[in-house]
Amino acid sequence: MENKMKIQRFVFSPINENTYVLISDSRDCAIIDCGCYDSSENTELEAFISENKLNPVLLLNTHCHLDHIFGNGFILERYGLRTLSHVQEEYNRKKAPEHALLFGLTMNESPEPERFISDNEVIEFADLKLKALHVPGHTAGSLAFYCEQEEVVFTGDALFPGSIGRTDLYGGDYETLISSIKNRLFTLPEETKVLAGHGGETTIGRELKTNPWFNMT
């Protein structure tokens, strides 16, 4: 099956967060977890969108920790888009400026979402479909976005190559995260590419077999 979506990854902010731009054949694009921290990173993302003649139509958040929402204000100002996120992420969104200070960073409160996403909701743009999977444990409202057509899942900070998200922050719970990964992510086809909120890419099959946080024997 020929891919209909191209994916561009940017690594933004001092926290090295992955921002993804999903590009359809029509040049409409979606942005997942916009982490642009300063004007130079805003310019980098804007230049890519302009040079490739893209039309941003959708902004999504896997969760609302500060590093995943640094750029939401810029996207609203520049492209008129508010994010879609889970209702249980409102605490993190509102507290992000306070949390930023703990990292020696500053930010304004991220704009209010356009609306909230429900578990299993299918979000469409152009000819592409993203299914929202509620994967709590890193945060209470963490979501993964699964595109069956393209065999890819964006896992935010739930599942990483060889690791899992931390569970010691507000809304985090270790047993809940393990259950989320086993029941919502590890049930996807093994060939599904995993694009996480930090670090490189992997596959569901690779994590099933080698992720040290799980005993699959």
C-alpha cells in the first residue's frame, strides 16, 4: 500500500521534544505536540510549512506537559488553530508556566483547546484518519494517535524505544501505564511504527520483544 502521508520530525526546546508534522497528498497538514520554545524554533517550523506550501488544519496534543505545548500559542497566532486534547490534561495545561520555572524556563499559559478528544474518537484531515487511544499512566489524559492506513502510532510520552514514560508526576501511575501499553498499544499490529515524544523511532513488535519494562516470556 502506497503511503499517503509524509511525516517530518522536529526536535525542539531545551527538553528535546519531538514535534511531528503530518503531511497529506493535498498538502493539508496536522501538527502533533508543537514544542517550539523560542522565536528561532517558531521560524524554523514556519519556514518548513511555507517552503513546502503546506496548509495547517489540525493541532493535536498527546498530553499537555510543558514541553509538548510550548508552541501552541504560536500556532494559534500564526495559523488560527487551537489544539485538540483530552479533558484530563487541563490541569497540566494550566500549570505549565509554573512547571516551566522548575526547569529554569518561562512560558505563557497555553491557549484553551478548541475541544476535547474522547477515547477511540477518529479524527480526520484530508484523506487521513487518526484514532485517539486513551493511554493514561504518564498523565491522566495521555493519548496516542494511531493511523491504521499508514501503520504508525504517535505515543507521546507513554512508550519510548526501550523504555516507558515516567509516572512520578501529577496524574501519573505506574500500573496504569503498564496496563495502557499492554492493552492499547501492544495490541496494534507488530509492524506499526512507533513515533514517541522524545528519542528515535521503533515498532510495536520490537518493543513487545525487547522492551525491558515488560516480561513477554
